[in-house]
Amino acid sequence: HIMLGIAALLAIAFLYGASSNNRQVINQQNQSTKDSFLKWFTENGGTFHVNVTIEEFPSYGGWGLALPSPTELSHPSDECQSDNADGQCTAADYEKSPIIRHLDPLFTVPSSIIISVQSILDTYTFTSSPLYLSDFYPNINKILTRAFPNGPGLAKRGMGLVEQDAVIAMYLMAEECQHGHTPLFKNNEDSRWAPYLDVLPKYTIPRLDSFGDEEYAVLQDANLEHTGRNSRRLLEQMYLNDDSGTGTINVLSLKSVVEDMIHQKIGPTTPSIAIPAACISFETFHRFVAIVSSRAMIFLLLC
């Protein structure tokens, strides 16, 4: 299964091209985003190593793991090696001891905040779930089977990475729509994933199928261009069900399923609430597919 976790990155964060005033505002916003995520993460059972935190890395497209400032580092006492006659460790001795020991876990993510195809099926196909959709499984299964005739369709095991990326992207689209347009939703309730959504990139992460003619011209590789264009075409066919090249959008598509998911989260209204266009655009779908493919963790389940 593909499971969304946290992108691991050890680096130093810099803010480029901002005035001191703008940098202060950005830092305040970043601190609020960071605090909200860490609070949400730990309240849901997640843990971080004492010397690991998260910071924003704009040049890498989002947030990642980082070391705290030197004054905030914690040095394990059992790793301290002192040359003093009395064997007592000084501040300088601690500075020379490792801040992360070999095989120390950097973080742990509990199953309750792992998004996978299985967790999505639990949400939308269990009759006891408040978000149950009777057509969720058959519709997505039909679309995936049409796009990947040799694949298992929508299944708990054996799905390819592209199919899993698409399903998880759909789930995140519905959650982000709720997060960005909370007043439209039942009880004015925000998405439970709001703090996580806030640390995800707000733009499409560059990859082959996000390239345009100019990028392909610079790339000068016909095979890679063919791969990229085919990948985008496949995503468009699945999401818009546009097989003819005419731009006509048919009824059964991943987009129509996302609309059903969002309406189910909104709840019954009269008249029916129009879903904001940005919530269900192909660009939003493509952005989340790129996010999932760049940040997912692959686990081999042996049971």
C-alpha cells in the first residue's frame, strides 16, 4: 500500500528575497503553521525524536524534517565522553556527543493518521461510515480498470502506484475543499487533516507530466517527453473521462466521484450547494497526484 507520511529532509532553512518586515510576517505565519501541525501530530499519537522538528524549505517545495537551533539541541547523557579527571561532562563535552544516535527513530506515524487506499475504502465503502457512498467502489473500479486493463482495479492489494496516487489525491481534494471552504460544510466543521494540508505544497511539484513545450524542448529527450505526455494524457482521461480528444467530459469520471465525495461531506442541502470550481479542477487533481507521488511511503505488508 502507499501510505502518506512526512517527507524526511535534513537541511538548513533559508528565506530568500524577502524584506525584513515581510520576513517577520512569513516567520510568524510559518511558526503558527508549524505549531498547529506539531500539536495535531502529537495529539494523534505521532512522535518526533527530541532533536528533530519540522521547518519550511521553499526551494524543496514544502516542509520537511530539520534539526532545531543549536541552543535547543538535547544531548543524551549516556553518549557523553569526557576527558576530565572527575569524569564529569561539561557543555563542551556534550557538544561533541551525537545528537541523533545510530538507528534512533526520527519519527513515528500511527495508523490513525496514515492515508492509504485501505483507509479511504474504510471511509467511503463501509455502510456504517457517515461518508458511505454506494457507488464509490464500483465507479472508481470501473474507471481504473478501463485505464489499466491488466490491473486489479480498486483493490486492497496489487494496485499500481499511479492508481493509488489517483485515489489518494481524490481523498485529499475533498479534504482540502472542506478546509478551504468550511462554511459550506456540515456543521461548519473543518477537515480533520487541516494542519497536515497546511504543510503541503500549494503548487504542482514539477515532474515530467507537468512539463510544457518549452520544458520538453530544453530536455531534448524524445523518450522522456513521450513518457511525460502520455502520463498527463492518462491522468486527464481518468479524471475527465475525455477519451475522444474533443474535450467533452462524460458522466463517469474521477471528477464526478470527487464531486460525490464533497457533496457527501457537505450533507443534504436545498438547493444543492455548488462546489467551488478550484476544488474539482484537473489542476487541483494533478497537484495532489504530484504531492502523493513525491511524499508517499511504500510499505510491503507481509500479513
